Amino acid sequence: MSKRAPNHANNEQYTNKVWHTLQCLNHETHLRLLRFLRSPYFIVSKTMAPLCDALLKHLDRGDAGFDRELVWQKVFPGEPYDDVNFRKCCSDLLRLITEFMAQEMIANNPDRRAIDTLTYAVENKVEPVIPGALRQARALLSNKPYRTLNDLWNTYSFEYQYYATIKDKVYSRTNLDEISAQLDLVYLVEKMKLYGAMLSQQ
């Protein structure tokens, strides 16, 4: 049996975490989010994109909130409003938005993509891909005028994955020294950042 929310006078001003999260994103990001939600590779449910689109239309009009029943009818036309199901849909949408945020970070970080490709190839023993993935990751990481903390982490990850490809080869020189040195660098930089934060608080 469906459950209807009380039809208060301020129902049109309803907001929730999904609404406030979407408010934090700009219009271009909204468009990319809708493409993400419509992708069958990432999303199985066919209700998430219509739900998000209905909420975004309210945001685009500058509304302070939305009418849950009107949004429901956009997603489930002709079906009686079910508050429990609506809340679950919003919770699922919020989870997918956070997955989209992670995907955005990956898409905007070619170094991380190269490292992740190499890691996948090594861990799943996709041998034909490993040499090219190694070359691509090495080229990206070595072509840096200066290195950020993320670059240090990525270089450590690269050295670790490179070791995984050569550790069983008898005549290959291992790179354990490079791994250790890179890990020391990451530790020192993190320690300096923490010490600087402590000094600034004093």
C-alpha cells in the first residue's frame, strides 16, 4: 500500500540532501551528471535520470524547493505518491551522485587513469596491455616541471606496480630501492604539511 506524505501548504518548498547537493554543482556539471545517469554501463535503474532531471528543472527556475508529488509524477506518471519509495529513490540518487563525483575526479586526472589502468592490467594479468600501460604511466609521471604530493603518490604506485611485473623475473633488477625512496618522500611531505598546519594553528 502506498503512503502519502501530508499535503502541507509548504510542500512545494520541500528540500533534502539531494536537492542541496545539486545546488552545489554548476550547470555544466548538471549536464554531465545527467549523461552519467543515462549511461547503461554505470546505471541500471531507469528512474534516476528522470528524477534528477525533474529536480534540476526546479533548480533552473530558481525555486527554493520542490513539490514531492509533482516530481513523483514526472518519474512515475499515473502512480499514487509513495513517500517511502520516494525517499529511497532520493537516497539512491544521492549515492549515484557521489559515484559521479569520483568518476569526475578520474576523468580529470590522466595520471591517475594511467596508474589505475596499469594496476588493473597487473592485478588481472592482462599481459598484452602491461608494456604500453607502463610506458604511458612512466611518460606522464616523468614529464613534470615540478611534483605535487599527488604526483609523489602516483609515482609510488607506479613503482609498486612496476615491481609486480618484474619480481618473478630472475634477471631483472628490482626497484625496491626506488619504492622505498618514494615512500619516504611521501611520508616526509605529509609530515611537513601536518607540521605546517600545527604551526599555523599556534
